[in-house]
Amino acid sequence: MSKKDFGSSRGAGAVGNRLAGRYAESRPDETSTSAPPAAEPPREKPRMVTRSWYLPAETAAHLTATADQLWRELPGTSKHEVLAALLEAGIAHSDDVRHRLSQTSQS
């Protein structure tokens, strides 16, 4: 079997050049005196883990509703950041939680 030679059409060179231009490395204008934008240092991704806790359905529903509301109000914030902030706020108030739980256990 031999390869067929279709020859080159008039527009093939222009089209080929256009397509090649899409994939060629772009070179900065040599007459440009502006400095390239400073590259941001790469962000270190936080170490993530998955946990599974049993919660009363009502508490889980409140947590979900609160997290969703905050997530909608704070564009650009991820849901894991919202949940982490809610948990950290609870941790910051652990004395209040201890007091509340001690009151319920004494009843």
C-alpha cells in the first residue's frame, strides 16, 4: 500500500501557519519595557482529612444550613473553609460548651 499524495492546496499553508501560531510559544514584545508580572508564590495546600461523626439530625441540618448560608454570603470561600471556621469557633468557646453540657448532665 502506498501513501496518496494529495499535493498542497493554495490555502493549506496559510491555515497551517495559523494553527501553528496557536501552539507556538508567545514571545514578549522586545520593545516592551514593562517588567513581567510578579509570580505569586505557590500556596501550600492544607492537609485535609475526612471524619465521620454521628449527630442528631436537627443539629446536622442546622450545621448544613448555616454553612450553606455563609458560603453563599462569602463568594470565593470554599465550603471546607466555612465548615472549618464554624468548628474553630466552637472550639474557641469550649468553656461555654463545657458549662452547657455540665448543666444538662446535672438535670
